[in-house]
Amino acid sequence: MAAIRGLNWEEQDLSGQNLKSIPQTLPSQVRSVDLQRNKLKRLISISRFTHLVELNLSRNMLIEFSNEMRHLDKLETLYMNQNNIRSIPEGIFPHLRSLKLVKLSTNRLAKLPSDINQCTSITYLDLSKNCLQSIQPLIGLPKLEELLVEKNQLTELPSQLFQTDNCKLTVCKATGNPLRCPPEEVCVGGVMDIQSYFRQMEESPDTHSAWTVKTMFLGSSMAGKSTLCRSLKQGKPVVVAVKDRTEGIEISQLYTEEVRFLLWDFAGQEEYYLTHHVFITPRALVILTVDLARYNIMEPQSFKDQVWFWINNIQLRVPDSVVLLVGTHCDQCRDQEEVLEKKKNIEEKVKTMLTNRRMVLKQRKRNLEESTDPALFMDQVDELDCLLEYKLKVLDLLPVDCTKTEDITKLKSHILTCIQSDSVFLCSDSILPKSYQEVEQAIYTLVALQDIPGHGIISVEELSDLILNHVKLSKEKLHSILRFLLRYLHRIGVIIWYEEVSALSDRVFIQPSFLISMFKTIVRHDLTQQLEEVSRDLLVQEGALVKQKFIWVDDLKCRGTLHNVAIRILTRRELEKVVGDDDDLIREVVGTKREAGIILTLLQYFEVCLPSLVGSLLNPKALEFKPGEKQWECARMAKRDLDGVCLFPMYLKDDLIVCHTWGEDKQDDLSVHVYFLPEIPHGFFHRVIIKTCSLFPTHWVGREQCLLCCGNRLALVRQRNKDGDPLIEIRCRRPEKGEQFQQLWDLILAVMSKLLVLSREWPGLTQQVHTPCPERGCQHYFTWRDWQELNNTDFYNFVNEEKLVCQGGHTRRTELIFPKVPTLPQT
């Protein structure tokens, strides 16, 4: 029998009780019922609760929206999110005359009932994470104030929803859709920007369908990306020497009659991978180059390195992408038969890998649903459902001989066919009012007239003033258009505008290649050599000595740290090649001792490096920051007259200092394993180091391990691969006193929270958490329930039992397995 919890009979709490039906004992006069986290599939006899005002049916297994719901005419609040509802029958919503708040997110709704707009009392409606292709039936909801339709399949929003006459909408969230009208970048600005867009559409009926496609070239080093990219642009074979290979990212444009392509050529050397996540964006075409001459059918590692590594990282970062495989260096293969044999082998392996990944996700979901208490894992099931919704499209491999003009023409034609096919590349164009097109064209005119400096760095306000000289718009109207347009041009790769970085939100980078060239002065495979080649003249400009340069080189090699003064010198040297002696610009980009410049701000924002401070050279007693050798104390960072260093985990070589400080693992250590499916993204752990070390200033750092200190408590965080399963382990020493367990679990949970925040930047990634059984030799483990939404109090009610037994029969106290404060003996 269900345990009915509640303060009185009007409010009943039946959540998390594994109910498969509504209890007959539930009084019909009840006004509020919480039935979330159960196993309900159908709502039988729900019609007898005609006094219901609030009903929570979220996180169940509902597959239908019951017709009986029409009898709940007093219902004001309805939660049915996180179910499996696929449709809503007609004739229900018109009877729900009191309904105000409706939450139907995370279901399988493909369309809405046409009469939903007859439920005129609705003020809040959440339809996010469904499969909706149209929300036309919502037109006519007079009291609607908040509408959430994120992550559906919408290509358009009805303009009638946003007509200013009697429109009460204050919130509309529609990101995560393949929107053409209005484009997603308009929706980011909110209701007022959407209304402005539709007004412009009415005033400028001669709209412009912008076919601009960001095309990203990825692949291993020397796979022929640059050759392919430059040959496409020239329309004929172009030979690229080894010394001219891409460092960082190179950007160019290709115009055809139908489409403008923005070609982003990403370097294939491992040192550059860490910054790829900054520029790899959704809704782009990915061309993955595979060197067929080097590809070895008999070596599994060859497929993994040249193909699967890249597809996997694309799938993790932008899981709805379209990937075109292009086989290069065909002219170096033995004959056409070898080319076709390798093409077939690659395509079959890609198909098998993608199929296996879906199979693993489905099996993981099935395991959770068939557990003894599936209600505890509803969030994880929902996350797996989202991953299964993604459909990465990997197109068949196209062999190309880059020495033949006809093959270059064939590739160009094939790409155009892919772009223009709705079944392959969804929504590559955006519908823009004529006035938006005029503002975009004005920016290109300013560049052509050199009214914008060659380096392309300009303030938003200055850019606005310049545009006003070329368009017939008021300053107010231009302001609303410009912010959208900057978002749009940033997304497709024409410009770079970091709206979300407060220190840089007033700056626009009209020439992305200039900013990227600054990035690659620091993030590059030959950084040590570049540092060694710094001239004495450059050192003098920063007031530095030659012997200090040797210290910087040694710190980079041994500790993975780069002094800020060295960053300024390297960036200045590159800048002066482009802008000459423009001191103001150099100071803005490079920074000073007291103020970070653009480059350092971005490196820190994107968590490529971790900032610190070191002692002044004029103070022989000052403590110097050396990761792994001395503790870094927060108090020492307060002095503003000290120059700093940055830790770059990507340049660390080993984990010796962490291993030495931590010592040997002990059998009774507290240990938590966070597994990542399908695998840990490249560079992920380096960002884990930066996130966690910024939280705990006292730390020791290695390439695949870091040791965090909070008071007298230590937490070891390390990347491991156990039996082929990639995981990050968090490990603490068992405390001597029972009351210290909460402090240790707080430390572990803080690290887990950072892991969770970071993993959400990879939409194709999911995680599961286990605590291994502490018994020596035991292979069993304890699985964590949903924990992401729990507050601090709920964490310590994670498990009620005082002791737990693993599947191997070993008994341990709960506080050794899950967050819990042990019950202390009474005195």
C-alpha cells in the first residue's frame, strides 16, 4: 500500500513510491497531489479528482495524455514533464478553464492539439525538449506570458504570437531549434528582439535568404586539409609545402552562385586540439580528411587515429553535425582498387562504431529502467534519451586526387549537393529582412574602404557610428539590428564577438584570422623554440633580462608554466609584424603588468590556462609559484605590484610531484569513479585541472593528476582508463573522526559539481557515477542515483541505511560509500 504523506488530506505527497496506478485510497476531495518519480503509464480514474488545483505527474512513464483530464476544470498547475507522451487528443484543453501553468517539457510530442488556444487562462507553457515542428496552434492565447520551446525541430515561429497589440509575452526561449525565421540569434535577444525582427520583415518584404555555411576542415596532421581547402578556393590544385602547414586555424572564403562558404582550416597537431572547442560550432559542415596513402586496413590504430578520434570528438561537441569524409593522397596509393578497398573499410567501420554507440546507450538506459528503483535514475534516463535523439550524419567517403582539377571540381559540386539537400544538411539558410542585409553589407563596405583598421578590432559603439554613414536607419533601430547581426555573423564564422565575456563584450573582431594568429603565438607545438628565439631588444621593451628568459624556458619545460611577461613579449612580437608601432592597440591586446590584455583574458576565459602570481624579482624573500613544488596560497595573490604566471596543463610532462605528495593509495580511502560515455573528450581533463584548481588555490598539478588541498583535507583527482573504461577518480583519505566525513564529502561533491558543469559543454557526453566496493579484490560497486539537482541537505539524505552490502556480500558503513554523516554514539 502506498504511504500517503502530507500535512492534510488536501495536499498529498505520493512521490517516489514506484506506483503503477493511482491509489484507490486517495481521497477524491484532494486539491494537490505530487505523483512524480513513479511508474505510472496511464492515468486511470483521474477524472474523480475534480477538486484538483495542482497535479504533479513529472518523471513517470506516461505514454498518453488521458482524455479523463478534461474533467479537472479547477486545475491551475499541471506538471507532466519528463514522460513519454507522444500526442495530446483534441477536446481536452478547452475544458481546462482554470489552467495557468503547464509543463510538458522532455516528452515526445510531435504536434500540438489545434484547440489548445481555447485554454485561454494559460500564462506559462513549457514545451521544450520535444519533437515539435510547428507551434501554430498557440496563436490566440491571450494571457500567455512565458513560452519555452527550446530544443525542438522548429524552423519558424509564428509572427502572430509576437504582435505588439495585446501581446503579454515577456519571455520566449527558443534556442536549440533549426530556426530560419527568425534565426536563433534573434531569439537569444528575447521577446523585444523577436518583435523588432518581425516589424522589420513587414517593413522590408524583400527579404534575403542568407546561404552562408561555416565549413570546418578537420583531420590528422599532414592529412591534406590545407591543400584541400586552398584548392577548393582556387578551383584548381594548389601545392602546400610542409613549412606552410596550418598552425592554429586559418580562415578563408569561397563564393559560389548559390552559397558563400567560410572555410576554417584547423591544425592537426595535438598541441592545437585544446583550443579547437573554442571555435568548433554547431550547424556547420565538417569535412574530415583521411590520408588514404597512410591509412592501414590491417592496423586498428590507423582507423582510430585518422578517423574515429575525430568523429568521436565531433559527436561529443556538436552531435547533430554533418560530416563529409574526404580521402586524400589518392595519387600516392598503388591503384584505384586500393583506394576503393580503403574507402569501403572506413565506411563499414564508421557505420559499425556509430551503431555500437547507440547500442551501448540503449543498453545503459535499459539497465537503469530495470533497476530495483528506476525512479531514482530518471534524470540519467532522460539524459540518455537526449543522446539517442542526436543523429550525427557521416556521409560516404569521397576519394579526391588533389593533383587533378577535375577532382577539385567534383568535390565542390558534391559539397553543394549536400548543402542544398534538406535530408542531409538541415537549415543552412536564415531569412533576414532587407534592412539586416544592408547593415551586413555596410560592414563589408567599411572593411573594403579600410574605415575599419586592418587588424579588425573595433568597439561596438564605434562600429555602429560608422555603419550609420552607410544605411538609412535611426540609431535606435540600428542598435536592435546590430546586436542580432553580430551574433549571427559570429555563429557562421564571419566575425568574432564574445558577448558573454564581460571584459570584451564591447569589442568586435571583424577579422577572426587576426585574433587566431594571436592565439597561436601561445598555443603552438614549438612554443619552447619560439621563447628561446626572443631577441634582447624585445626583452628590453618589457624591462627583462636575458637570464630571465632562460628561467621562463626552464619553467615551461619543467612545470608547464609561462610567465605573463613572456606571453606579452611573444604576442607583441607577432603584433608588430601586422600593426607596426600602434602602441595603443598593442597595449590593449598584450596587456600590462597590472591589467590583462585581450589574449590573456580569452586564454583564461576558455580555460586554456590557470592564472597565478609570482614574487617580484626585487624581493629575494618573495615566494614563487611553482606547481608541484610549493603551495599556492590565496593570501599571496592580493599584491598588485607582482607580475604573474599562467599554468598550461597541456605543457605538463608527468605526474611525479603529485604521486610523491599523495603517496600510495590506501584500501580504506574514500573513492568515487565518474565514468564518461563514450569516452573522455580530448583536453577535458586539462580543463578539469583548471576548474578545480581555481576552486582550491592550494594544489599540486601533473599531466593526468592533480591534488587539491582544503584546510587539512586532500583530494586526489586523476584520469584513468580501467579495463578500457575511461573515468575520472576522486579519492580522499578516510578521516579519523566521524564528524569529519561531511567535510570530505563536501570536498568530493565540489569536484563532482565542477565535472558536471564542464561536461555540459559537450552535449554528446553522458556520465555515470560509481563507488567501488572498498573490500580488497572485490570488483563490485555501488551506483549513484540522480544527484545533479540535489541541494546540500538532500545530499546527506542520499541513503537512509547505516550500512550497505555490495553484490559480493561485503558490508560497509554508508559514509564510506555515499555522502552521509555517521550517527555518533550518544554519551
